[in-house]
Amino acid sequence: MILVIDDDSGVRSSLQFMLKRAGYAVQVVPGPREAMEMVRAEAPDLILMDMNFTLSTSGEEGLTLLKQVKLFRPDVPVILMTAWGSIELAVMGMRAGAFDFVTKPWNNAALLQRIETALELRHVVRNGGDASAVGKLERSGIIGQSKALTEVLDVVARIAPTNASVLVTGESGTGKELIAEAIHANSQHAGKPFVKVNLGGISQSLFESEMFGHRKGAFTDAVADRQGRFELADGGTIFLDEIGELDLSCQVKLLRVLQDQTFEPLGDSHPRKVNVRVVSATNADLRAMVSARTFREDLFYRINLITIKLPALRERREDIPLLARYFADRQAEQNALPRVEFSPEALDFLSRLPYPGNIRELKNLVERTVLMCGKKRLEASDFELGNLAQDTSARPASNASPSFAGMTLDEIERQTILQALSSHRNNLTQVASALGISRAALYRRLEKYDIKIND
Ligand SMILES: Nc1ncnc2c1ncn2[C@@H]1O[C@H](COP(=O)(O)OP(=O)(O)OP(=O)(O)O)[C@@H](O)[C@H]1O
Ligand SMILES: [Mg+2]
């Protein structure tokens, strides 16, 4: 049973109608007193609750009710409804344990989806892990058998089929994008588009046209109609990579579309409706950014009904031999080389490196060594060399400046970026910090100089 609490009789009856038509049993009550009576008598499966009761515009009454409900029925998911203008109230509610929030006027389809997701996740949590789920998981090239990785895959298996928004966190190179792809491959949206957007690479002025599209003539450079990423992702998954890089003005625009899955292309007043699963990734600490007010708290709650934290490679060293063999086999295959073996000492050596660049670093080291050595059996010393070559190139080249003679400023900048990319094995976070610029600024330059990164 779904319990609807709202003091507006029009809202109550339209929600009741909509929910009944969707097949749910529904009870409606006008205020906190009646709500608590109901909640005491029977546990609803879900509560849909207005935060703004007429008596207190501050929302205090709604917040108090939420806290009482949570005390009495901690396991019942509560979805809050607030006006867009008082979304701060929803944020306070989320801190107090609400599961999710919608803004009024609500979009029926989006609301039904939130309800369905809440009920599905409740089921998933209650019934715990299904051991066979991991076995059935389409692993999309995710290698490893460590406990740390298996736990992650268990969560992926359980939440992929729901529509819940997922935030994937972890250090650079831990496989966030791979996990995002696995979530998509195991979702109801598999086979539909998986659209990746690098939010670190989008300048503020381009954000809207990139995400929402534009009509021809919407602005000077809009020479033709263009579909935005949300439209391209319709029916599938949108992967919002580097979401911590998004500036505040873009955050609010993103929140709006995530809120009710509608948006308007630039230069077009017809709202578009989409059905898109949202998976985001970051290596930033979004909670700290929320405290520092550089990341909107409402957006934070909107993008992570579920958080998946990926372990660093040093926390799952037992996977290193497996990964090394996998990367070596693929490299040999791609270059039509004979299969390569590792001596036990080589695997032991590899298993003990620190890997600040995580799996990407291991992958690059193995691939480079396979190519450089051209041997059938790799020894520890082969990797020592490869690893050493890496370290020296990571130092700033002291002879860099003379070679710049006769170059334009742009050429020097381009060369400097290329050099930093190779020194830091294309790790953009490290490159940006080595160059003393933000990742967003780095992306703009990569675009400007048409530098393509292959992973
Ligand atoms: N478990 C794994 N098995 C096989 N390959 C992996 C695994 N995890 C990561 N990789 C590989 O390591 C590289 C880095 O992974 P990915 O791009 O997903 O990392 P990321 O966390 O998104 O990094 P960044 O924060 O730098 O964007 C990719 O080439 C990916 O295919
Ligand atoms: Mg990534």
C-alpha cells in the first residue's frame, strides 16, 4: 500500500487516481495527525509526502512528520514532494532519511519511476545478495576475483536492473567507466544507447547545447539542428563522467533535467521528454564538495540513490597476476605476437608496485613491456626496466626549453601538453595538476589542439 499525505485535496485525488491506475493500493490522508494514525496501524510499502503544509510555510511540520515516520517505520521509503522553489526543504528531508524527492508540479511518468525504483531497491536490500546474480552478470571485460571486486560486482548485479541513479567513485584508473558500462549492459536498457558525457570537458557556454541540443539559428554558430546527449540517450543510459568538475551554474541545469526527465533544446520552447538511466562517476569527494558548497546537495542526492566505491588496485593485489596476464594476452593478440608468459618473480614484482594510477597504470606497464621486450617469457627485470623508464620520463625534461626555439606560443603549449601526457601515461588528473591547470581547462586545450587520448 502506498500512503499519500497532502493537504491539497486536488493533489490527493489526482495522485490517488494515477497510482491506482498504475496498479497500486493507495490510501490518502490530508495531514500529519491522520498520517501518524495510519502509519501506526499498518506499515505502508511506501509513503509519498508533501512537505509544505499550509499551516507552516517553513516546512517544519512536514519535517517533523518525516522524522516521526522514520522513527516508527525506519524501513519504509519516503518520497518527498516540494515546490521547486523550496527544494532546500527536500534536501533537509533527505538528510533526515527520506529516500527520494520530487518537485511539484510533478511529472507522472517520472514519479511512477521513482516509486518503482524505491520499491525495487527495498526488495533488493531486504532479500540481500543473490549469490547466483554475480555468476549471471555480463562482466563486460571486468577481470578479477578478489573479495573487494566481487563485492562491487554483487552490488552491480543487484542494482543494475533497477532504474536507480548510481554514482561510481574511486581513484583514477580503478575502472569506473567499465563499471558504468557493466551497469548498462545488465540493465533493462541493455542494447539501447549508452551515451558518455565528459562533464570535465564541457565548457559552461557549450553545456546546454551539448546536453539538450539546439535548433538551427539558436545562436550564431548553430548552423543546423543538433540533438543533445539526453535525447541521444533516450531509452538507454547516460554516463555523466567527471561530474565533480561541473560548475555550479551547470549543476542547476543538470538538476532540472534529472528532476523530471524533461528539457528544452536551445531555441525551442517545446519540452522534450526522455527516459534515461543516469550513472555518474567521479574521483572527487562529492560529500566534501557539498560541505564546501561547490557541489549542490540536491544534485548530490539526485545522482546517487546508490553509491559504488571502487577499490584501489593496492587494495586488491590478489587480482594483479590475473590482470597482468589478461592485458599481456590482449596486447599480444592485437599485435599478432606469440603469447607471453610471466616468470613467478615477474608476477611477484608486479604484485608489489604501488600503482597510484591503479589498473590503467598496470595495463600500460604490461602493454609497454610486452611490446618493448618482444620476449616469450617476461622476467622481473623486464618490468623493472619498464617501470624505471616510466619514472625518468615522469621527471620534467631539463632540456625542454631549447627545443622550443622558433615555435609559436600555441605550438609550445601543444608540445608541453603532449609531453605531460606521455610522462603521466595519459592520466588527465595528474597531467592537469602537473601543468597547474584544472581538468576542465586541460580538456579545453585538448579540444583546441585536437589531441586525442587513447586509453
Ligand atoms: N577489472 C578490470 N579488468 C580489466 N580491465 C580493467 C579493469 N578495471 C579497469 N580496467 C581498464 O583500466 C583502464 C582504466 O579504467 P577506467 O577508464 O574505467 O577507469 P576510471 O576509473 O574511469 O579512470 P579515470 O578516473 O582516470 O577516468 C581501462 O583501460 C579499463 O579497461
Ligand atoms: Mg573514467
